[in-house]
Amino acid sequence: FIKSLNTGEQADAVLPACTLVRAKPETGRWHQIRRHAYRIGMPVIGDSEHGDSRANRWWRRNMGLNRLALHCFSLDIRIRASAANEKKVVDNDEITNILAPLPEEFSAVLRRSELQDLWE
């Protein structure tokens, strides 16, 4: 059994030891972005399972990043009518976009890395 994984990616900025990437998963597999990054030799910073422990330690000590450097800032969800909400008619094709601001810890790291302009 082979699972198909598709993730579109775009390099937004490159620093000497890392690349800021905007990933758009086309499928929904567990740890998909982390696994793809690892497979191409560019593990996600802070990833204790698929990452580089030396690089993770450097980012913790020097940049104050104490978590996985992965953030979902935009999510599209298809809204479907449900039995609990029978009176409200919802078009099966209606899509809601949810935005999540960048956590302050990430913003601080981006400022220190001079990459903040990419997220403003």
C-alpha cells in the first residue's frame, strides 16, 4: 500500500542555513510537510522526529525558537449542511477561509532574521 503525498512549495527567502518556505499541501497525510521537507534534505526547524538536532539546538539557543517552526496561517474548510442544522440551508460548495495570525514567538524570530517583511 503506497500513500500518495503532494505538497506544493515556494521558497520565500533563503538564509545561509535555512529557507523560509510557503507550503500548500494538496493531500492531507499525517506529518506531510515535515516528511517532505526531511526527504529533500531540508527538515523543519524544531522537528524532533524528522529534524536536525544540532540545527534545532542552535535555533533554540540563538533565536529563542522553542517549538516546531511550522504554522498554518490559512485554512479553507468546505461547509456542509448537517442533521443538527437542518433549518439552515448551506450550499455544499461553500468554502470558509480561516486565518490565524503568526504567533509572537515566530514574529520575533523573523524580526531577528530580518524576514519580518515577508509576513506583514
